[in-house]
Amino acid sequence: MNYAVTPSERLDATFGALADPTRRAILARLASGDASVTELARPFAMSQPAISKHLKMLERAGLISRSRDAQRRPCRIEGKALAEVTGWLDEYRRFWEDSFERLDALLSEIQTQEKESNAQNKRKRSSRKMAP
């Protein structure tokens, strides 16, 4: 059965794949260049079939692709899925930046009001001291 994958489903798959530290380490390694399954499995204390399962999840999420080069099946990182995550996160970053800017403006306004209030209180105290 063929059906379209929604942006939400793509994000779910990407975040699911990124949730695992082994898969993040594999992506970090692939960021420096293509590598075979054997090369990717080397730093981990797990079997090659276990690494292959991680690679399948990364591939389903669109984070990596695999090609065939004779007997070698090199993996390479794919940027589109990460770009989609970045776009999604940017929306929230802008929201929080706007919220912090409004909070900064409110804090500045409160501080200005407090300074004015303190100055008025000082004048009142000093005028009371001067009164006979």
C-alpha cells in the first residue's frame, strides 16, 4: 500500500531516530564522510546486525542513504530530514525569542517605574526631614 507521509510523520520518524545515542553517534561519524557498516560498527560494543538495525531506522527517517559499490554498501548522511527538523525548531526558537523580548521590555518598564518610585520616596523623606 502506497500512501503519502505527512510532515508530522516525517518529524516523528526523525526525532525517533535521533532519540538514540548510538544513532546520533553514527550520524556524527557520517558527517565526516561516507562509511561502510563495518566501519560504523567498529567503535560500538554491538554486533553488525544490531548496527544494521540502527542504520535501517536512520534510513527510514531519511537521515542516511545507502548505495552499492561492488561488495561495499557505503552509508552517507542526508541533510533534508535534518533541515526539516531545523525548520520546525526555528519556529519555536522565534516564538521564545519574541517571548523573551517582551519579557525584557516588561522588566525594563518595571525597573523604570521602581526607580521613579524610589526617587519620589526619597524626595518625600527629605522634604519631611526639612519640615519644622
